[in-house]
Amino acid sequence: MRLHLPEQTDKGSHRPFSRSCNMLPCFSCLRSHPAQQISADNEGKMAAELTPKPLQDEEKGAEFVGNLHLESPSKIMADDIGRGGWKSVSFVLGNELVDRMINDGLHANFVSYFKDVYNMSQVSAATSILLIFGTSNLATLLAAYAADAYLGKFYTVLVASFLKMMGTLLLMTSALIPSLTPADDVPASTGQLAFLGFALCCIILAVGGIRPCSYAFGADQFKRDDKISTQSYFNWYFFSLYVGSLLGTTVLVYVQDNEGWGWGFGVPSIFAAVGVIILMLGIPFYKILPPLGSTYAGFIQVMVAAFYKRELPLPPESDLYQGKQSIDLYNTRLCHTNHLTCLDHAAIKTEKDFDQHGCVKRSFRLCSVQKVEELKALLNLGPILLIDMLVTTVLADQSGGFYVFQARTMDRRMFGSSFQIPAASIVVFTALTHVVWMPIYDRLIVPMIRRKTGDPRGITLLQRLGIGIFLSVLGLAVSGIVETKRRALARQQAPMALVPMSVFWLAPELCIKGLSDAFRAIAQLEFLHNQLPTNMHALGGAVYWVSKGVGHYMGIIVLQLVHKYSKSPHHEDWLADDLSHGHLGYFFYLLASIQFLFFLLFLVVSRYYTYK
């Protein structure tokens, strides 16, 4: 090994020559250097004179800092010691499959569990489901912070997997011990709800830990600029999610309906343990990157510093504070951009910002251009994220357990046989559509479109997102048509009688929903991964799920408003417990109209978006 001298700098500036903007960030504060006049030239000379390059292994190209061997995540596929690539990703996908199987198996039938065991009303059960979804998604912020600042992505996923196992064991306990659930037609006590809430909190934290970190940890195994492999990874990531959903909404729901809730929660506990084992088996093959610190605090520092210096005139770009160069495993140096220049005030240097050794006194008064650009990168996605949040609000209300309530009133016999499909299993058509569609899209359609467009992804990410939103409008319209037909038949029957209409009438709208998710959800997650710096990928995953979490909370508001204001002296509200006396079809038509407006808004916003 040999010691590399610092790179030559461009005309005395602080920035070394580079073929791209992915330059190494600045070196840490040099406390031993005497105070001197602050300028871009002096900053560059200080860094060049006092800070050596990391040691370099000439044969393997690996970087060393002291005795620490740091594997760069930008190496292609798998490095020369066999870590990374599809071999390691297979374990990540296996754990995700098991996790999704448990999540969807539980969530699909929670509405029945709350209604039948805890004696909740239909609207209360649907609200509880949306609350669980929303809180699970918001918990991703906490997990992303823990991953970035302390644990790293892998260990966050591992801890969350153990929490999932604990939560399912507690649910099994609540189902097996009679005193932990209320008697028939009796409201649940505070203690019973508290025990249920604690079990659900474990599951919520587990979901929040796995969602933002698992996908990002898998993406770390590939070279960042390998767009074809990255796109394929995201497609197969969601494919594994929907295979898990397929198994959860069939196998687990069948066990819950036919073997009771004890086995219904016990089997997920076993699978949760299997998921932990799968994840740990991949340890010899993973490329595990250490945490580099959370970006949350940096965002707050930038906003405070920019506000504090808002009256100061902006200097030339070269005079903005670049920070000290340091080794960045992710190699994600960001170039200065000319939008959102109000934030650039955070990087204006004054003599009061530095102590006698040339170090920054207070991080809330001066921030580097790197920190400013990271916040800009996130804010630049704001309009797209806002629309996705609004779209999720509508879809959350569509899937808030109403499919299950509809299915419970319909003929669930499979093709005239005596076997009845569990009501909660009807959502399997969403997962089945995704499982069938994704290999076709990834292996046949994308290569064909790629040859015509020249885009490695076939079509752009925003085009895929737009197709998904439009399909969701179509699915909601079909939901309204089917419910109108079901209600008309139900009104001709005796109260509580089954509607002479096959449950398979719900399949078309669920298949359209699955196709919509295949375009929209994958494109949204890949869009965040592609448009944010590598060191913000865990945060990007959290932002993806948080936007959905806020959407679910907004869905609760819409649900309660419709429940309250659609009632009149002459008829019950649209969301009545007895669907035959309500107007669920009107609710679906309302959602379709709102979603179409969001689709038009998306067309306008995406038209003016500039890709990074």
C-alpha cells in the first residue's frame, strides 16, 4: 500500500478535479491550524496541506482509514470478496416476503377481528385499520433516524424483525386468554384495549423499521449507476411483497377463519421467526455500510441558519462555505444549484462564525453547501410527494376494509362448489395481479419499450406514476358500479340474507387496483431512490411511507366527514353498518371524482419537473 498525496486543485479552489459532481465531502475540522483570514483559497490550501488521502490497496482498490476497511457501495454488483449483488439481495427479499405475508394476513382480517371479537362498529373498525396503517407509515421516520444515526440499515431491519415476532406472540396471547377479550356484545375494557394496543404498537414499530430500511439495504448491494439492475431490483422487491401478500391473504386468512384466532396469530409468530432466520443467514454475503449520521438535524440547522442570515447579500458561489473535506463512503458530493436560493444564506460565511482555530462555532449559524443541497433535493420533490399523499388519501378510504364488508354479504362459493372463500381473502386478486404482471412487465414489456425510447427503464418514472394514478381512478369507478349493482340486489332480499351475486364481481376492481399499485408504488419508491443522494436513501424510504401515513390520516378525516354529513332524516349515512341501507357506491363515485382531479394536478406538476 502507498500513501496518496492530495489531488491537484483547480486554480487554488477547495474543489479537486473530478469528472462529475460526486466529489468527496470536506475534511473534518482542523483544530491545530492557526486562525487566518477566511477565504475559499485558504480553505482549499488548509485541506490540501494538512489532510492526506486515505490509504489505497493497489490490487483491490479498497479504501482504508486507520485500520478500518471501508467497502465502497459504488462497486459493481458484488465486490472481489463476494459481498453484495443478487446473492445477498435474495435474503433481503426472502425476509420481505415473510414480513409482507404477516402484515397483509393480519391487516386483511383485522377488520373482522375488531368487529367480531372487540364488538366495534363498521366505521370504527375501518377507522382503526386506517389508524394502524397511518401510524405504521409515520413510524418509518423514527426508524430512518435510528438507521442513519446509530444502527445502520441492516441492524434496524434485524431489530424490527424481532419486534414483529414479539407483536404476533402478544396477539396470540390475547386470543388464547379469554379475559383479554370482551364478551359478546360487551364493549372492550380499558385493560383489554391497552393489551391489544401494546401488541399493535410492537407490530407498528416493526413495520416502521422494516419499510424504509429493507429496500434501501437491498439497493446498497448494487452499483448506484447501474439503472437496469436497480430497476429490476425494485420490480422484484415489489414482486416479493405481493407474493407475500398473496400467501398472507389466502393461507393466513384461511387459518384465522377456520382454526380460530389462536392459530390465526400463532402461525404468523412462527413465520416471523423464520423471517429473522432468513435475514441472519445472509450476513456472510451482505455489504453492510455503517451509519453516517442523520440528515434530520442538518435540515433544521439549514433552515435556522438561513433565517438568521436572511438579510445578508448572497456572495458568489465560490465564497459560500463548503465545509471541510471528509471521507464519504457513499461518494455523494452535491453540486451547488441555483434554485431555492433563500436556503443558500445558511452557507454565508462571516467572521463571527469561526473560532480562533478556524472551526465553526455553532452549526445553527453556518452550514455547508452540502447540507443546503441535501435539503434542496428533498424540497424539490415536495410537489410530487404532496400529490402522492393526496392520492393515498383516496386509496386509503377505498381499501379501509370495505371490500371485506362487501364480500361478507355476497355468495362466496368457489364456482358453485361447497367451498367458501374467506371474506378477507378477496383482496388476493390485488396481489395476484401484481405477481402475474411484474415478470411480464420486467422481462418482456420494458425491453421492448427500451429499444424504442432508449430509456433504460422503458418509460420515465413519472410516466409510470401517472399511469398508476389514472388506473386508480378507473378502479374506483368500477367499484362504484359493482357496489350499485350489489346494493340493488340486496334491497330485494330479506334483511341479513346473502346477496345472490358472486363475490368474484369484486375481482375486476381489485385487479385494476393491483395494476395501479404495480405502476404507482414501484415508480414512487424508485423515483425517491433515484432523485435523492445515496446517503439519504433510508430517509427517502421514510418519506415514501410517511406521505402514505399522512394520506391514511387524511383518509380517516374524509371517512368521518362522509359518515357525519351524508346522513339525513330520511336515510342512514352512506357508510351505514348495513350496506343495503347505506350508499357505499356513492362514496366510491365521490372518491373517483376527487382522484381524477388529483390526476389532472399531477399532469401539470410533472410537466414542469426537472430530473436530477
